[in-house]
Amino acid sequence: MRTTRRYLAKEIYRSSSVVLIALLGLFTFFALIEELDKVGRGFTLINLFYMQALALPTYLYDLLPIGVLIGSVLALASLAQRNELVILRVSGISGFKLLGMLWMVTIPWVVGAFLLSEVITPAAELKASDVSLRLLGRAEGGRMVSGYWFKETDAQGGTRIINISQLSADGTVSDITLYEFRAGQELASMSQAPKGRFSGGSLYLNEVTQTVIDESSINALGDARTPEKPVTRIEHVPERMLETSLTPERLIARVLTPERMSILNLADYIRYLADNNLQTERQVVALWRKIAYPFTLFVMMTIAAPVAFMQTRRGGVGSKVFIGILLGVGFFMANQLALNVGMLSRWAPWVTALVPNLGALAMALSALLLMENQHRVRRFIQTRVPWSKTLA
């Protein structure tokens, strides 16, 4: 059994690796063509190649299910054509036992996908964002033209809105604007600082210029008479310490798109958004999508499993392989579409992430069961339906 599993793993890994390399090369080639118009003064062709190299982990993470499916179908079709799978079945390996071995073969792909999702892809996306900001003057992710915006509640029950122009991976920030509101949503102060850093759950602002608005400002503005004293004052503070719920990890989460964040950082960022009454729908859907991603790899392998029961003596191997690949790719596209439609239609996130996978898994297992017991099914039909013998 172990020898059989190793042999299957070697064939599937080799075929899937070739397919993934081909897909990566194809997508990278088209991405290079699309980004060629950015090459100019200050952004060379070497910079473009470097940015595309940083995008390779993201491409690999997105293409892994399709690569595993196509590679597995091609490997199993090759084994079936050489009658090696027939020998395995004759030796006593049932269809579901073979499926169990294929699932065991999938586990290293799942581990690799986890490393891509949790470590490699977020680091590459952060580096790509820094390079894009340095070379092109813009960054990807959640950055607006005015910078990054954060909202939270302070200890006095008021609201605090923080605008940060630039973020760094080490937690340092620059060009910070802080708006502080009282409990009645009245603006209490506005502070500006060129530099800042996070340390020990606090934000330290350097060279702060603070405009403080007096509590009587609303009454003074509503009165037709000139106030006796100014309602605002400007203060200059060398350093100000601000207790905040923001952390460097949450800042980095704002740079990345939810689909590129690690599961732990994404869950922490969802808690932060929920605590501050901000929208979390996209982040929750992305979290369920990442949780369901390993399950998608097992579904792809299950879709490829019926290829092992092809009867190569009747020919048509190429068409059967094409149909298997087409079904798998169609499921993958339907899965992505269901996630987007579910988010727009406000379906439960677990429904959009798991139901398409469960449906495809059920159909693949049914097809596998039917193909393994096709002789019994044929005899059952012939005994229960008399006119089926005439048609045969």
C-alpha cells in the first residue's frame, strides 16, 4: 500500500508541477505585457520583473487548485492508458481505497497552500506594496488617495478618526492626522504629526501640532455676539502618547486585501472592525474562503478520481480527460462566482464558501460509486426494466 501511494504521489506531483509551471509562466507573461506601459523614467524593466517575481506566490496560490486538478487528471489518465490502474484494482484496491490514497497525496499540497496563505503571500504582498509605493507613487490594498483611515472609540466614550498617509511594515507611520470627537459627536481637537510609531499598545506622535476646540464653541457660534475668548487654540507638543486599539498587525492588515491576509491577522482585524461598528462582510467572506480553500483541493482530487475507472479499450481517452478537466474548471469558476454573488446577496458566509464544495464533492463521490458498481447497476436495470434487454 505504501509503495502504491508513493508511486501515485510521484506521478501526480510530477504532472501537477509541470502544469503549475506552465500556468505560472502563462499568467506572468500576460501580466508583463499588461504592465509594460508603466516602464519609463524611474521604473525600469528590471523593476517590472522584480514586481512580477513578488506576485508569483499570489499567482501560485490562486492557480494551485486548477493545477492540482489538471495534473491529477493527466497523471491518472496516463496510468489508466498503461493499464497500471487496472492492475491496482485487480490486486484488491477498491475505488474508495484508491480515493483515500489520492487524498493522502493531497495533504502535502494542503500544507504548501497553508504556508503560501499564512507566510509567503502576505510577506510578498507587503513587499510589493512598498515597492509600488516607492517606484510608482501608489500602493495596492486599502489605501485611498488621502491615505489610510481608521476609526475607534476612546476611553471617554468619544470617537477617534486617524488618517495615516504612509505605513511601513515595521509599524512606523508618517503624516498622521487625528480627529477626536466628544460623546455627542462634537469635534474636540485635530492633531497633525509628521512621524509616529507604535509601541506597547500606544501610538507615539512626534512634533504634534494640535488644534483644541473649546466645549462652548457650539454655543459661541450660535450666538450673534463676539465670544469673549477664542474658541480654539493651537498647541505644539514635542511628543504625544495615544492609547489605541491599533497595532502594527492591524495596520498591515489595512495594506493587504482581505484575501491576501493570514487567517490569524484577518480574524483579529474582523474583531477590530466589529468593535468599532465598521463593516466586516467582505472580511468575513474572505475568512471563510481561506478556511474552505484546503477543502477545495480535496474536492479537485475527488473530481479527478473517476478518471481511474476509464475503460481505455474503447478509446476516447482524450475526450474523457477533456471533460474531466472542463468539469473541474467549471466547478472552480462556479465556486468563485458563488462567493461573489453570496457577498452581494448577503448570504451566510459559510454557505457561500462550503455549499459549492459540498455539492461538487457529493456529485464526484456519486460518479465514483456509480462507476465502481456499474456492472451491478446494469444488472439491476436489466432485471427491473424488462424492455432494457431489447434496447441493449
